[in-house]
Amino acid sequence: MKYEVVIGLEIHVQIKTRTKMFTAAPYVYGAPPNTLTDAVVLGLPGSLPVLNHTAIEQCTKLGLMLNCEIAKECKWDRKNYFYPDSPKNYQLTQNEEPLCAGGKLEIELPGPSRNIEGEHRWVALNRIHLEEDPGKLTHGPFETTIDFNRAGVPLAEIVTEPDLFSSTEAVAFLNCLRNAIVYAGISDCDMEKGQMRCDANVSLRVSGSEKLGTRSEMKNLNSISNVKAAIEYEVLRQTEILEQGGSIVQETRRWDVESAQSFSLRSKEDAHDYRYFPDPDLMPVQMDSSRVAELKAELPERPLDKQRRYQKDLGLPFTITSVICVNRDLSEFFENALKTYYAPKQIANYIANDLLRELSSVSDYGESAHCVRQSMLTPSHIAILAKIIDEGVISKQIGKEVFVEMFQTGLMPDLIVERKGLSQSDDISEIESLCRQAISGNVKAVSQYKEGNEKALNALKGPVMKATKGKANPKILDQILKKLIDAQ
Ligand code: ADP
Ligand code: MG
């Protein structure tokens, strides 16, 4: 029997706010345990929640970014459960009336190779709602510790339809989702810091069948590679069961990174197990449609739209746009450079190649593109470098050298060229005498050139460039060589 894989993801994203969802207690990552709490966070008797409006606005922006319908009114429900990570014994969430309904995200699937653009497709979303994070339990060999710092931090839960059909698609979805969220400034989505966590629901069905199979749910996957591994493991496990004539039990499973296996945690709870009911302490939120329209107008261009625009309007290749457009800082850097000097191809090349290479050489963690703001290099550095190369002040080759120097010192390229005497030599008599030497030193290349082999000229240019340390103006050098040989 041939099976088709069906996947639905639930992604929790920590919304960037200064304070928690229902109280003024601050949140910062990495604070000593239990220092960011107050009566509301700890659920002490008599404490009352007060809504954080930034969380509502940020989640609205997220919904708009993901093409959702924004509700006119949303409200808060208590999800009741007894577990040590929840001091109140309920979690405030939106069960019946979420802030955002429906929605879709465009994803780009990997191409046949890194240099070739893959297919694009839209993935349907079910909803996005707000809820508060519980505290964090850490299980040691002899005891479990509880940290309530994270309790009450606003989370947006993005729920997809069962509209992903392989682990590759799930990975592409998560990457595109993360790019879109970081672009809109809603969250940094740093999975290592728990700012983005994913539950993966996986089921199989006989190919061609419309009916969904029974799913299992893998909880709290904290890296994209874990999501991939957990889905692939689950597909194999379910295939094996079905092929042996068994049936899948609907359950919640835990992915164990160490052993690369998942284990059954519990049979899946149903919504009625949680005894959801409207929170009596919080008013429903009326959404102001004019404010929603304002937020919509503030949204940044979506990364894949930007990529298309760069390819179509600026003529940039996919290999370059795929690097620049995934990062908003880089693409803003690029667009600012164009305002100083309009040379899209050269500037994009410098950013995608030279700038990223230099940034990665000074950053310890792979996220090099993120530190462009901290770099001493500004968009005008690169714009002016491209300009003085176009003007023939320096050669492209010297440009590479100047790039490294300006990255390290923050000096403007024209200043570096002046201080180090790097400008191209237009000194015709010097170039001419070096050309004569080159011609007499390589009779073979000269005769090859005379026989019509243009490339043979390079063998003569080499020594001249070497003698001038790359500063001979290539155009002048070319003209002089040809003139001298033709006159022979
Ligand atoms: P719950 O209330 O248990 O969280 P939902 O109906 O809200 O369940 O669905 C949760 C997630 O599971 C959604 O992302 C949804 O797309 C996905 N899902 C539901 N049924 C299936 C299935 N049969 N196979 C794969 N994913 C599924
Ligand atoms: Mg769920």
C-alpha cells in the first residue's frame, strides 16, 4: 500500500514585549530564576490581570502579515489543567474567539540545487490566537526545578491546516514563517532561546484518499532539524504499524533528541478535558478597524515578494536575492546603498559575498547576517566603493582589498585609496615600458595573439599587473598592448 504523509503544525512564537501579557512584570531572557514574577504571574489570591495592548497589536500585525482575517472582537478563555508549571492551574488563551482566523503563507521549496530556485506554494492556516506561556520545569536526576520567569509571557500560537505533505515542506514552512515574523519585528524567533517552538501533527492516509488518518502529535520541538527528524521518524513508525495491519492510536509523543526516537507521553486529550470557560476577570477586546488598517499599512514588504521584485526589476540572480532577502537588515542595507549610488548588481554582489564573508569571520555563531547593524560598515561605504570602481579610480581586484580594509577600520573607501596610494595607474609611459618588457619576454603569446587568439593577451597582462601591484588601468593596458603588437 502506498501512503501519503499529512502534517499540521502548531507554532508558538514569543511576542517581543517589554512586559508580560497580563501584568507589568518585565520579561528578559536569561534572568536568574523566579526574579521576574509578581502576584499576577504567581496567581496569588486577589490579583487581577491587566491586558498588554502591545501584545494585541503585535499579534494583529502577525495576522495581517499571514493574510488572516482579524476578528472584530476576541476574548479570553481559561484552559484548566493541573500541572506544576502553571501556578493558577489554568492558562489564559483564546479558544472560541481567536484574534486571527484563516490565513495563508507562501513558502519556497528547495530547488534541485542551491543555485536554482524551487517551487512556490501557499500553505493554508487555520488560526492564530494569543495565550500566556507557562513556567519552565527543569528535570534533574534527583529533583525538578521550576522557574516562573517565563510564565505569563505573550505567545502567538499559529495553527496550520493539515496542508503540509512532507518533512521538507514542513521545514520550508518554518523557515518562511520565521523570516516573515522576524521581518515584521514581532519576534526574533530564536529557537535556542525558546522564542519559537513547534508541535508537529503527523498522520498517514492511503494515497489518493480524501479522509485524514489518525494523527499523533509531537510536542515542543525546539529546532527545525528536530522537527524534520521527528516527522521522518513518525512517518516510518506509522508506516510500519499500518503495513503490519495495525492501527494508529491518537496520542501525544515526546521527541527525544539523544536517542532520535519519540516516546508516547499520553493519549491525546480532547478539548472538553480542559473545561474551557470565558475568563471572568478580562473583558472581551474590541478591535478598532482604523487601527487595524494603520497596522496593515506599516507592514514591511514580505520577503518572497521582495525577492521577486529584486529579480524582476533589478535583474539580480536568485543566488543573490535568496541571500539578501531573507534578512531585513541586509535588504535595507542594500536599498540604502542604492540611494547613494545606483549600481544594484555590484552592490548586491558585495553584500552577498564580501560583506557576509567578513561578517562570518568576526561572529562566533552562524547568524552572521544579523550583526550587520553592529558592523562599522555603512551602506555608503559599499556604494562609494562601487562608484570609484565604475569611475575607473581603482580596479575590481584592488576593490576586494579595499573592502576588507574598510570593513576592519570603518574608513571610507576613497580615503583608503588615497592614503595607501591604491588608485589605478594611468601613467602611460610606465605601463608602456612594462608592456614592451612583457612582449619581448613572451614571444609565444604574441604570435598566438597574432594568429587570432585574443586570450593570449592575458599572458602578457599578467606580468604588467604584477609589476604595478594590480594598479594598471585595465583598459589602458589593453589598448597599449594591442597598439604595440600591431605596430610590430
Ligand atoms: P487540537 O484541538 O487537538 O489541538 P486541532 O484540530 O486544533 O487539534 O489541530 C491541531 C493541529 O493538528 C492542526 O495544525 C491541524 O492541522 C493538525 N491536524 C489535525 N488533524 C490532523 C491529521 N489527521 N493529520 C495531520 N495533522 C492534523
Ligand atoms: Mg492544539
